[in-house]
Amino acid sequence: MISRYRRRRLLNAFNLTMAVLATAFGLFWLVWILWTTIRFGAGAVNTALFTQDTPAPGASGGGLRNAFVGSLILLGMAVAIGAPVGVLAGTWLAEFAARRRLGAVVRFLNDILLSAPSIVIGLFAYAIIVDPSGRFSAYSGGVALALILIPVVVRTTDEMLRLVPGSLREAAIALGTPYWKLVTRITWKAAASGILTGILLGIARISGETAPLLFTALNNQYWSTDLGHPIANLPVVIFQFAMSPYTNWQSMAWAGAFIAVAFILLLNLVARMLLGRRRPRA
Amino acid sequence: MPVKVTAQRSAAAGGSRLSLDVLFRKFTGAIALLVTLSLAGILIALTRESWPALHRFGWHFLISTAWDPVSDNYGALVFIVGTVVSSVIALLLAIPVSFGIALFISEMAPRWLREPVSAAVELLAAIPSIIYGMWGLLVFAPWFGNLEPWINDHLGAIPWLGALFQGPPMGIGMLAAGIVLGVMIIPFIAAIMRDVFLVTPQALKESAYAMGATTWEVARYVILPYTRTAVTGGIFLGLGRALGETMAVTFIIGNANNLSASLLMPGSSIASVIANEFTEATTHLYKSALLALGLILFVITFVVLVLAKLLLLRLDRMEGRRA
């Protein structure tokens, strides 16, 4: 009996130690990746990075100005399209379809879209915009990113609106408020911080997306703000520069990576603070 | 939970109100349907674009290992195998680690430690794929390359299985890509495992503890059986992510368009070959073959994700009961 008891205790101790080690293992990668990004990236950040455009192969100097601006334009387009669409669709799910079968189906498919590979979304944008129009363009990249943003916003809007207490709606209805006004003036307002968080998390998700841009916005070595033409953007520039044999390109890629990661972590932090404990599963 | 108020009732007071309410409901509903229909749109658009390749090669496309842009002869098998193998390696790494993390967070960590550890693990999911790829190529692969001679000598010496672990120590390759993929999907699997472990009824756990069960025995014989469906769902969700992951794999997998027995050799996945070759695809058939690969990837991930969500419906129900 003693030996059996001891065996159980040993097994327990061993497996629990493994669980602690597994946690340490997971955190180890996080620290390793962040530390490398800071080590190689922070040192490579300088003013030229923000004032000059991407250099030609082999040329020294240069910066990532066109890539930063291009990325901001793409993000702006994605939010301009994706945020209203996502909020409206999420509103329908929470306010009009909460207990309907159709709502459950839409919610289910939206979750699939949320996890669908971004490269497939990029190919879709290629198929519906780039191929018919005959050329790569900034707006096709914006649409691709919007398609990735939308399911994130739909999901958080839906979840946040469903957290709004029913008594609030009942009170408004008792006063004779029309339903559209109830939604736009009361429940949207009550869930505003949650919906905003969803949009921020969505932006964090798309600001590092590279694969869909390879077939849509492509890249541009020069300064361009023309939406009908290929546009420089940070992820694709990082991809191109990190794969290159030039050391100055590689260090610029690290600087870009550092800024991208800092931006994304900041968005996540703000989202977390906005939301406090009512965090949805993403 | 929202109260169910039909438009008719609230609109009984006036005609203009009825139209605005109905309009609002119809408009948001139309947009929600549009979002949903984009899934069908993806399927239709990709099928149309890949039709030339599918028509030319037929079912043979799925089982052919040819990938020759010069003679315009294409097959998907090399990339399907690469995608599946790298994802399986990722799961082999991610499942035990995620289980350990979830167990630590739900059963072992003091309450104040739960939230920070959860948040840190979730941060792994926030780091973009491109950063994983760049880090993998420039930092992880050289380090892993130093480890590979050891893998060669020890794992490579095992009979039968040994062939999987023999090859030049290049760092990049199928195994390295699988490991990085595994790290990338840990947060997704761990988050779901943690959530379901936390909603396992306390009374169930306590009765096992009262019988003298150890923490491990409670985890193994009470929590795991109780949460099996959702845990499987979480694993499928991680698999769905791994299958479609692009940039990290493109950097690390080595991009060789042939099959090799060894996991240390370079390979290719569906996503990596599309990312690498799409802009270089000059002929119509070449581009169409790449889009056909995209269609295959979409169909595979769609099936995996549907399975995952069906299994996870149980989790939503459990949380609903708790709430």
C-alpha cells in the first residue's frame, strides 16, 4: 500500500512539475521573440526611418516612411469599410436575432470566417478586385484587410451588446422609444467601450497581416498615396527586407518589426484596459 | 439577454415609426447576411479562378507531385503533404504544452497569478505571423541548426523512425517550421482548455479530492473526461490555424518543391508556395494552379473549423449555464 501511495504521489509531483515547465516553456518563447525584436529593432530605429523612403537594393541609408504611410492608409481603409459593416452586422445578431435559428447560423459562419486563413482572404480579394481591374492596387489591399477585420468586430459587437441588461431596453420601450432609436442611442452607448475594443483588437490583428497584401496592395519602393496603384506597406517590406541578403535591409526589417510589435502590444493593452474584466473570447 | 420585442408591437403607436424600425432591422440583417455570404463568395470566386487548372488536371491534380512551371504541369500533393506534416508536428508540440499551461492556470496557480499568465500566453497570439517568420529565419533556425547534428546522431539512429531525422543541419526545414507553428497555436488551444477547465463544476472536482485523489488524478480522471469534447474542439481550432498559417512557414520551411522522407529537409506547404510564387506566376495556368491550391486550403480549413466549432458549441452551453 505504501508503495502505491508513493507512486501516486510521485506521478502527481512529476506531472504537476511538467505543467509548470510547460507554462515556463510557453512564456520562454514569448520572452525570446520579444527580446530579439527589441534587441535588433530598438537600436535600428532612427529619424531617417521616418523621413526617408525604402532604399534601392544595395544602396545605403533610406527609411521606411512610405511603408508606414502606406500601412496607415491601408488600415484606415480597412477600418472605414470594416468597422461600420461589422458593427451593423453584430447589432443585428444581438438585437434582432439573439434567439433565432438564422442568427445562430450567421454567428457560426462568422466564427468560421474569423479563423479562416488570411491568405485565402487575400486570394479572394485578388479574384474579385485585382483580376477584373487588371492591376494590383491599394484599395484591393484595404478590402482584403477589411474582410479580416469584419468578423472580429461582428463578434465583439454581438457579445458586448448582449451584455447590455434587458431592463435598459425595457425601460426605453416603456417610454415609447422606437427600436432603432433604442439601439442607436441607448444600447450602442452602453456597449460603446466594448465595441471600440473590438475594433481596436481587429486593428491589432490586421496591422501585422502580410499574406493577403502579397496579392493585393503588393509593394512599392517609392512614395505613393495613389489608391489605384500598388502601395508600400510595412508587413510586405519587412518580408522582403528580412529575406534579403543585405544587412542594412535586415536591420531596417528589425526596426519595422519592433515598431509593428510595439504598436500591436499597445493596442492590446489599451483594449484590455478599456474592457477590464468583461473580456470576450477572441 | 435582450428582451424579444417584435417590431410590430413597438410600432403600434405610429406608421412612420414602423417603417424606420423595419428598415433598421432589414438593413442590419442584410449586412449580416452579406458578411456570411462572403464565405460562399470565397468558394465561388476561388473555384472560378482555379477552373483552368482543375479542368486541365482533374482529380489528378490532388495526387500529382509534379510542380513544373516550365512545362506547365502542376500537382498539389507535395504541398498538401507539407501542410499536413507541418501541422501535425505543430499539434504534437502544442497539445501537451497547452494542456500543461491550462492545468497550471486552472488548478495550480494562485488566483493572482492566473490573469497575468493567461494574458502573457495570449500575447503569443497577438504577435504577427511575419515576426514569427523573421525571428524563425534569423534567430531560431541558426540556433536549431546547431541542435540538428545531435538529433541526427540520436533520433536518427532509431530503427524505422530514424529516417525522419536524418539530413544536413540547415536549421530551416519541415521540423523547424512545425515547431514554430506549434508555438503559434499554443495560445489558441491553451485558452480554450483553460476556459473549459475553469467551468468544470467545483463539486465534481471536490468530490474527487475528498476521495483522496491527487491533483493530477483529478485532472486526468475528472476534468479531462468532463471537458473532452471542448478540448477536442480547441485542438481542431488550433489545427485550423496551423493549416492556413502562411508567413512564418514561408520563412522557415525551406521552400523545396519536392517530398523528402526526412523532417530535417526543406519542404513546402500550400500557403508557403502561394506566398512565394504568386507574383512570379506568369502563365495563366500557373496562376490558376496556385489559386486551385488556395481553394484546396480553404476547403480543408473550412471542414476542420466547422468540426471545431461544432465541438465547441458545448463550451458555449456550459458557460451559458454558469452565467
